[in-house]
Amino acid sequence: MKPVNAVITKVVEETPTIRTFFFDTSFYSEPGQFVMAWIRGVDEIPMALSYDNAITVQKVGHATSELFKLGEGDSIGIRGPFGNGFQLKGDHILLIAGGVGAAPLSPLAEKASLQGLKVTTLLGAKTKEELVFMERFEAAGSVMVATDDGSSGIHGYVTGLIPEQENYDRIYCCGPEIMMKKVLDKVEPGKAQFSLHRYIKCGIGICGACCVDGLRVCRDGPVFGGEVLKNSEFGVYRRNECGEKVRV
């Protein structure tokens, strides 16, 4: 699949480290699917769609730093959407978002609310200033917050908000892999779905850079059921740019 030229129409500074880039082109997708964003002359990186026509990016490395230099009128290439998205089921769902992991969960919250589902979101970040899409989650249902420094909500990790008694039909999670592994260890795996972020080169299942115990995150994911990830290398190992297994 050739990339589509996408002209940036607006850049929104969501937090000191996270921005949303809106395009002049919309992509029909299920929440949780991803696109390959080509920053010309730099790299191509996988990004979840936070809106039909936008990606929400945290500045964490060379490619994202170069993307942050672009503004309205500049363009990038977009391939996709790829992979499998979240599957909505039940009447009352729980969303657990850590940091920029809120990006694919916010359109899921809006879709669930439109379908009449009761939505509860647990939203976590390092600080109050780094909380992403609070207003979108509040518009879709109830929200509980945790911050590492205690500047908003409870003082601690978002996993500390997970209730002991599970009164939810389904649980949807995205964030740092260590956080998601702790969630998987606390909930019933068969009820939960997780959106994985791995090193993805091709996006179409050829290179194998994103494999988790033989499963390709780009083709078989990026959303996986908890029963698939339980007792796998999820939360333990990932692959680097050379394909070598390294500790998460």
C-alpha cells in the first residue's frame, strides 16, 4: 500500500510533550487500529488514530522530534489503517489509559457512549499537565484519575484505581507495557483487551520486528485479548531494531 499524502491542517498541543496532528484526509478505522506515519527523510513510525483525521504523538525520539518541527501546511505520508481494533461488548465497560495510551481509547469511549454503553475510564499520567483527553472521556462517562506526583487524582499509578470487585463486562487498556502487564495480572484475562505498541517496520506482517511469541503485532494485533497474552513474553521481552529480544 502506497502512502497517502496528508497535509497538516492543525496542530494541538495537548500536554508539554504530546501533540495532535490533524490532516486534510480522513481514514475510516476501528478504534485501536494504527497507521504508518512517514516523516519524509527521517523514518516511518506506527501511530494510533486518535480521530478519523488525526494522530496524537508523544515526543520520545528522533522521528517524533522531527515530526514536532512540522506545522500547518506541511505534509507527511500515511499508510493504513492496519491491524485489528478493539471489539466492543457488554453494557458497562472499563477503559484504563496510561499517558499517550489515551489516544486510541478516546475514540473507543466516544463510540461506546454513542452505542449506549456505560463507560468508566481510569486515566493516568506522570503529572496533571500530562493528562490527555480528559474532556473527551468525561463526555463519554465517568473518569477517575491517578498521577505519579499526586498533582491530580490519587497519588500513584493508574493500576491502583482498579477495583477489587470486577463489575465490568469488558476492560480495554493502552499505555506503557509494564502498566498493561500489571493490569493483566489483576483482571480476568478473558474480559480484557490490550493495545500493544512494538517496534514495527513494515506494518504488513513481513519483517517480524514486532513479534510476540510468534504473533505479529501489526497483523494479529495491535489489540490482543488478555487470554492470548497471559503467560506470553508480553511485559517481559520485546524486540529492538535489530530483531534481538531485550527486556521490557
